[in-house]
Amino acid sequence: MTTSTNSKTIHHDPTAGHDPPADAGPQTGNERAADGGAPLRHLGVGIDTARYGHHVSFLREDKQPAAKPLAITESRSGYEQLRQRLEELHRRHPEAHLHLRIDAAGQYAANLEAFVRSLELPMTVSVGEPKRNKDYHRAHSPKRKNDASESLAMARYAVVERPQASFGKPPQFAALRRVAARVQAQVKQTTRLTNQLHETLAAAFPELATLVNDITTAWVLVLLQKFPTAERIAAARSVSLAAIRFLKRETALKLREAAKTSVGTLRGEVAEALIRELVSELQHSLAEEKRWKELLGKAFDALPDGPHRQIETIQGIGKQTAAAIVATAVSVERFETAQQLIGYYGVFPEEFSSGVDKFGRPIPPGKKIMCRKGNDLVRGLLWQCAKCASAANGGNPAVRALYARRLAASNTPQVAWGYCMNKLLRQVFGVWTSGQKFDPGYEGTKTGTASPKEPCSMENEVTAAPASVEPVEQPAASTPPRAASSDHSDRSTTAGQPARQTDRRIDFRALREQVTFDQVLTHLDLRHGQTGSQHRGPCPLHQPSSAKHARSFSVNLKRNVFRCFDSACGRQGNVLDFWAAYHHLDVYEAALHLAQTFGIDIPWLDPDTDRKQQPKKKGGITPPCA
């Protein structure tokens, strides 16, 4: 039975000064010399891949050559040579297990990997990352860089480290990734042409940008194909403009009036030819983009069943978006938390208050734009999904409610949609890790199992974004969490805490407003006589890794946030995050426990209106003054 492995190798050339053994023949005493004459138990096979052929090296446990190196072509005859050599090694050393290590450079190893996995040999196949292979090779062969030394380094890594088997994805996943790469390339081409058209129109008819939101709209491209410059638009007849489909009469009048007084300087036959050519190329690119996206959906349908299928069940996310996410993320196991998936796609807002807008108005302080990090294809598709899911008649209640809250907080629709993209990715993480269909009525406390170092509040988690980025609001999840660890599985019925009520939602923000970090630190006897708005001291959540981290714990008492600067901990967040981490509770249980400890009436959310049910004013803590 063939198994497989993911790893890498590096090593100097052990064949220097030795004559390699013959390719075949009876096993000699020297060949059995490993482990004091005992039969060989392990053999390392390293393969350095290239476009047209591959180099293979073979090592014994004592790091001596097990067979002559082999150079094979990327062909059936080359693969047959490799098969014969591996079978010969197995006949000579029947008790040895083969550890085969492949340097996966680009897509050159795809066919080879499929071939070696089909062989019926006692073998572990390990596909390693080029970066790790390169580092290992440099460590053992710093003065050599050729195919022979690189394959030998991987053979050494295989027989010495014996990495675990890595099981490749079915071939349908490879097809999906290739189609997604083609879609992304076409999207980039469309973006490049759009930018070129914008730049040309800025010289020919700059007023157009103030009257049209998107120049890639079909009617705008038709208009520019017929009347490419301000001069031509100003001279156009009303009946000609009215013949353009979807061009409103009032918009046509505004365009013609603006064209008559345009300040554009690029005019004449050359300008017309440039704009018409760009418009033609852009129309073709948009058509190709649409065609490839349809093929992306078909490639997604061809995938075998698995947890990734549940992404498409999220209301607001279509097949193309689900396919793009699966193709680019590859496996959800790469991400320990939902926040890591969000950071991978760069879905968080950044402050942008420099320059002026298209109407000449200075951009006000606090204005935000989406971070430009991440995959353009996925971000573009998620943007459209967020707009659909947040619509008044949209079917994703959690996203719709979040959009309404962000608008109520004076965010622009564009920023609010950014928060909705964030929320959709949390739902993706939840259904993909749990393998369960999306349930719009489910309100859990997490979108995944948080690392012990990352306590998270569902309402306002501290993101991994730059310091200028405001934390992204994260209301309760709409997907089941991963299984919790056993030592936390029954927290709601221990330590005298109230029973967990998962059918009711808590307004975490309102709860946090009723208790300060100063009150929490005082209650836990952690203030140590300090005064002022900043608290520093040893972290109560972990043991300091060194003396220099004895004061790594910092609390801003004005903002009610904390952070531990020790890399062994690194936790940060708000007062509810700290309470959850300190008492080893999840966020929902921590909210109940915090309210009980300080005598606060729990601010429940009305499940029908998504508004807070105001608690009766009795007892509790008076919210701090602003």
C-alpha cells in the first residue's frame, strides 16, 4: 500500500570519494552493514523536479548511496525507469521502507506525484515545500547547487527525518486551482484595462468620472464606443443617446452639458482611436472573465463531496465565490481561527483620510477603506456577496443585522459592506470546519475553536490588522463551532455559574459598557497599588518566558483594552476577552459569569428585532462617565 508525506530535504553530496553500488545484484554484507549488520529498515529517495525531467538520488540509513543516481525525463519511459529502480531496491532490501521525498517546484511534480502514489510498494511519499528544501540543501551543501546535490539533500532528509505522509488532493482540486488562477489572471487584465481607460478619459473627458460610478458598466462602454471623446458626446443627437440601452435621459443630458464645457485636452482622431481600442479590449476581457467564472463553477461541481460543499449553503455566497475560496485557501486546516482566514484575504478596514474625493472635498478624518491585502478574485466576489446578503430582502439575517448596525454607527455603506465581508468569512470558517450546513437561525458563541492564546469576543475581537485599523465588529456566529476541548466542555454547570442559555443572544457591547477594566483588576487584586490610566505588570494569563517579560501585561484603563507583549502569550482584547481567558471560559459563559460577579442585569437581544431588551434598573454597576 502506498502512503505519502509532506516535507523537505537538504544535505551535502555523500557520494564524493565513493563508487556507487551496482544497480542490481545480490545484497552484500556491506549493504547490510547498517545497524551492525542488520537488514536495512529505511531507504531515502529524493527527487528534484524540473519542467522536462527529474533527478533522483537513493540513500541508505548510514547515509551511503543505495543505488546510482537516476536522471529521468518527464515521459512514460522516464517514469518506467523510476519504477524499475524502486522495485529493484525493494527486491534487494525487502524489509526496508522507502521514504520518498519530492521537491514540488510549481506544477512540475503533479504528474510524478500521481505516478509514485500508484505504485504498490512499502513507501511513504512526502511532498515538500521549495523554501524548506532550499534551506535544508544550503545547510548541508553550502558550496553546491545542482540537480544531483538537491535530490541528494532530499534523500538525506527523507531517510534521517522520515517525515509524515502527505496525502495529495484529488485531481479535481488541481483543475479547480488552475481555473481559479486563470480567472484571477483575467480579472487582473480587466483591472489593468480599466485603469488605462480611466487614465485616458482623465485627459479626454475628466467630468465623466463625476457623473458615472463605474465606467465598466455596459451602457458606459457602448457610449464610449460610439462617442469616445467629449467633443463627440457634445455633438451627439438626443435620439442617438436615447438609443443606448439603460442610459437614462437625465443622465444623457448631464453628460452632454458637461461635455460641452469639458476641460479635457486630449482630442481629435488619435484620442478617439485610443479610447475605442481600450473600450474594445475591456469589453472582450469582461466577456472572457464571465466565461472563465462559469467554468470555475463547473470545476467546483466536479469536486468530490466534502466539508467544502457547505460553503455554498451560506445565504449570500454563490457557487463562484465558494469555488474561489476553496481554490485559494486549499484547506481550512491551514487556519487555526476564523481571524487567520480573514487576515489571509485582508478583509478588514484601514483608515484613509488623505487627499480629496472626486468632488474636490477633503477626505474627513476617520474615513476607512478596505485593506488592499489578499486575493483580488475572492475579495471582489465577496464584495458582491456582502451587498446581496445585507440587502433588505437578503436571506442572511446575521449579515443584514450587522449592516444595519454599522450604518447606525455612522459608517458609510462601503465600510459596512466591508464588515459584512468579514462576517461572511467567519461563517465560511464555521461551516467548513464543522462540515454542517449553514443555519441562519443558529447563534453560537464562536466561529471556530480559538487558540488558548487568542480569547475572542464575538462582538469586537482585536484583529491582526495594523495599528491604524479599527477592530472589526464580530457579532455572534451563525455556524456551529468545532468541538471544544474536554477540560472546558462543561463550564456552564461548574463553579456555581448560571446554566448556559444558547437560545438567547447577549449584547456583549452593552455588557462591557457596564464594567471597567479598573473594576475587574481591583476585584481580582491585580492593581498592586498602581494609579493612572495605564497598568503594567506580570501577565496573569501565563508564566513569563523570561525576566524581561516580567512587566509584559499592559492595560489601557481609558480604552478598556489589554495586551501581553510576551510572544509566549500575545493575548489582547477587551475586558470580556480578559475575563474569558482568566477564568478559562468561552465568551458566552464569560459574559454570564461577569454579569453574575458584578451584579449586572444581562442585556439580552430580542431575537425578533435584534434589539436590546433593556434590563430593569436595579443594582448593577453604574457605567463609567465619558
